[in-house]
Amino acid sequence: MEYDIVIGMEIHAELATKSKIFCSCPTEFGADENTHACPVCLGMPGVLPVLNEKVVEYAAMAGLALNCKIANFSKMDRKNYFYPDLPKAYQTSQFDLPICTGGTVTIDTPDGKKDVGITRIHIEEDAGKLIHEGGGGTLVDVNRCGVPLIEIVTEPDLTNAEDARIFAEKIRDTLEYTGVSDCKMQEGSIRFDVNLSVKPKGSTELGTRTEMKNLNSFRALMRAVQYESKRQIIELKKGNRIIQETRKWDDAKGVSSSMRSKEEAHDYRYFPEPDLVPIVLSDERIEEIRSTLPELPEAKRLRYVNDFGLPEYDAEVLTAKKALSDFFEESVALIDEPKMISNWLMVEIPPLLKEHELTAEEIPFTPASLAELIGLIQDGTISGKIAKSVLADMFEAPEKAPKTIVDEKGLAQMNDSGELEAIIEKIVDENPKSVEDIAGGNKKAYGFLTGQVMKATKGKANPQEANKIIREKVQAKIDS
Amino acid sequence: MKISKEEVGYVADLARLSFDEAQTEKLQGDLSAVLDYVAALEKLDTTDVKPTEHVLELVNVLRPDVVGETLPIDKVLANAPEAENNAFRVPRVVE
């Protein structure tokens, strides 16, 4: 029997606020244990949380970017459970009236465009970090307690591992673009939970699902989906039942396993949070937030094709990362050579970034420097080939202007035809064999002469100019 | 409405409390009385009554996204029964 795979996702993303959701502690990652703490996020009795206005704004922005309806009225609720990562013994979240509902995300898959429904997006607080080391208990660091999160819940619209990855990447890109979250996976600022079930092909009845939490890389996400769907199909083929449970994905071993430690049913006893009043957003306020949304990748891609005349492929690569498209646009504002800038950003810069272990966000020099470099090629000061070596130097000494590098290293092309003529004349004199070959019809010898000229000038000869002079000199020799 | 021993046990479990036989029996009566009291409300016709989200009329009490003071580490850990490496130490929880 063939099976269909049914996947829904829950995505947690930390919002890029400076301070926590209900108190003014910083949200910055990587601080010493328990240094970002105050009576509110420590869950002391008698404190009063106050909602961060930026959290509401960012959550609404995320919703608008994912085509959701933004609620005019929403509220916070308490989700009760005991776990040491949560000093209050409840998580402040949203239950029945989330801030965003009913969105759609369209993804480009190998089988064409597919729509994935967004059920809801709600606001909540992150929990602290537990450190299990040695045998002497568990250590608790509350720095992350109260860092604002949004949880994005999808419809069970995904059907395979590849689509799940494409979808997750699109959510990451969108949140990053809108500036709502920095989406640093290695710091856990975006995490993916997968709900997965399988059913006989074509059946309308859903199978029993399992949940895998906190998948923290796209690779882990894909492999977990592949493994778990295969496991469920094998169980069903053996005539076994799927048990509804949370499973732990072990990325090193490449297997999922049952988390039997929590057999008790989850009963969160949600109730409206009495310490926080409802959130009301008027249609005008929602439109105001919409107007602050930056241009999203799709719109930008179209604009790059239409306004800059870039090929679809270039537009897609450049808009996939906000940092890259920002760099492109700042450069193009300085020098009107979109295709050249695109080539440098797509072809020459990435290998150097890799070599220096930098990301696209970390190009060490400014767009103005790239524009200057391209300008130097344009006005004939240097050849494209020399420009590549200048670029390598710009990675080493990003504060130096390309013009300075060219001057210091004496890389400017030899455009003085007098000097070049003298060099070429000498080379032609020294290579009578080549001249004979050319006279005899073997044009390949031109290539040899050009090579000699480039060698003599250390690549600084303007190639067009050099070729012209070589032809003249050779012709003069043959004629004489 | 009389609630069962099992129900008392379940609610106690959620609240991380444990009761002996006599206490459980007493709670069966007490909790039943509370539920009966609240059940009186069910007699009202609430078809056109909007659910109460909050007892106050206030909405949108918000603060600007500005970083402020944090507590010094000795104050943070002042109430911790056990601490280690500037962290709270609790009985081991298994993931």
C-alpha cells in the first residue's frame, strides 16, 4: 500500500526586541548566567508585568507578512505547567484569541507552487535554559525567561521533507527580512516543531500524529521528517498502531525515539491572564503597521527584473538574503551598473566570504568600495582580472579604498601607448619565429605574443590596446 | 455534584500536592460544594452575554522597548535553596 505524509509545523521565533516581553531586562544572547534577571522574569510574587509595545508591533508585522488577518482584539492567557525552566510555573501565552489568524504562504517546490495555510500566530514568552551536567542535579539560567516569542502554527498542508524545508526557509527569510527576528538558528532564535502522520494514499481520514520538537537546523528538519514518516509507514505495514506522543530527534544518530518520561496527559488549564489587559488594534493602527513593512523578497525580485533588467536567476539570488540585496541596492545607487554589481556579488564575493569564514551579512568593505572598484574597471584604470586581485586585498584591508590599493601596488593599466609600444616593439623583435608563423597564416602566434606582453607588463597592459599595437607591429615587420 | 476520589487525585497531581485518604475525602466534599456554588450560574441564560476577557475596562497598557536595570547576581540567587556557578540548582530533571 502507498501512503500519504501529512505534516504541520509549529515555528517559534524570538522577536528582535531590545528588552524582554514583560520587563526591561535585556534580551541579548550569550550573557553570563542569570545576569538578565529582575523580579518580574524571576516570577517573584506581587510583581506586575507590562507588555512591550514592540512585541505587539512585531507580531502584527509577522502576521501581515504571512498574509494573516490581524485581530482587532486579542488577549494574553496563562498556560500552567511545572518545569524548572519556568519560574512562574505558568507561561504567559495566547489561547483562544491570538493576535493573527488565517494566513497563507506560497512556496516554490520542485513540483510547482504550493499554498501552506497559517492557522494562527500568537505571542508568548520564552522559557529559561536548563543545564544538565554531571550527576548533581540540573542548573537553571533564567536569562531567556521572558524573551518574546511568536509561535507560528500551520495547517497540515505539507506532504514531504523537501517542501517542509522550503517552507521553513521561507518563514525564516520572511521574518529576517521584516526585521521581526534575527533568526539565528545556532542561537536558537528560531526553532521548528513538526507534527507528522501518515495515511493510506488518497484517504481523507488523518492518521495518528507524533510530534518532534526543537529541530534546530534545516537539515535536521528534513532528516527527522524522512525518518519519522518511514518509521510510521513501517509500523503500519507491520499491522501496528501509531502512538500519539512527543518524540525526540537525535540528529547525531539520525533516529527519533519516544520520550516516555512524560506519560501524564497535558492539562494546561489555560485562563485569561489577570495581570495583563487586552490588546486592541484599530484598522488604522494595523494599516500603519503594514506601512512600516519593508518590501518583501517577491516584490523585490520583480523590481530587480523590471527596473534593473537583471535575469530572474540573479534577482532570486540577490533577494534571498536581505544583507545581500541591501548591499546591491546601495552599490547600484552609486554606480549604475546593476549587472556588473550582481556578478561581483554572486560570483566573486561568495568564495572570498567562505575563505574568510564570513556570512553575507559580514562583507567587510562598504558598497561604496565595491562601486569604486567597478568604476575603476569602467574607466579602464584596471582590467577585470586585476580587479579580482584588488577584491582579495579588500577582504584583507577593508578600510583601504580600492583606488588606494591600486596606487600602492602599482596595478593601474598601462594606458600610455608610448610605453606600451616600446615594450611590444621589443617583444616582436625578440620573436621573429612568431612573426614568421603569422606571415605563414598561423594566427595562434598572436596569442603567444599577447601572453609575452602581459608577462612583461605584469598584466597591467590594457588588453584591447595591446592587441591593436601587436597587430600593427607584426604587420610592420612583415611589410618591411 | 459529588466529585470522585480519582478527580481529587488528578487535580492534586496537577498542583503537585498529595493528600492522604482522610484529606481526600474532605476535599471531595469541599470541592463539590465549590462546584455546586458555581453551577448556580449555569441556570442563567447567557446567550447574549459577551464573555468577560478582563474585569478592567483598560486596554493596551504597554511599555516602550527600553532596557533597564537588572538585579545583581547575589539578589537573584538570594532565595535559591541551592546555587552553583551563578545558576539555580534544582533536582535533576530528565529531558
